[in-house]
Amino acid sequence: MIRIDNKTPVIGYGPLTLDDLALRADQAYADHIDTYTAVEVLHRAFMAIPDRGEDMSALIDAAKEFIRDYREKTHEHWRVTYAEWAYASGLDISPDLPDDPTQNGEV
């Protein structure tokens, strides 16, 4: 969570405050991380079915591809919202910040 309890309005964002931007970035991060959970659930469900046919495999593969596509969208949304919050907060984004949020302890 990146909230900083700052009710300062941000120029160029209408009535939004730094907290509002932080909440947006937090939600975008949570949405992105949920894509990793979704794939794990699919994997566990697939492995729990002893009699997997080709149709089941194709269905799971299609679902995983759908989630991968969605993950790309959520990743971009997270990066944009985080960058907006960081810029409005006067922070520089480290070039060392990994693209994969699971590789970073905190945002």
C-alpha cells in the first residue's frame, strides 16, 4: 500500500488528491496480482481432475491465454497509475523497479 495520507489536490487531476492517486495505483496493483492467483487456481483445479481429456486441456489452455492477455493490460494499468502517483508525489521511479511486481516486496 502506497497511501501517504495526503489530501493535497493534484494539479491536472481535477478534484483528485495524492491519496486518490495512491488508491488507484494500489487497486491496479491488486488487480494485476490477482491474475497470478487465477492461473494458480486453474492449475490446481486442472491437476485435481484425474481424467483430463483433450477438451479439458484445450479449455484450460484457452483460459490461461485469456488471463495472460488480461495480465498484460493490468500490468500496464498498474505501471501507469503508479507512475502518476509517483510523479504527483514528487518521487522518481527507480529504473531498478522490476516490471514484474511479484519480484518486488513492496510498491
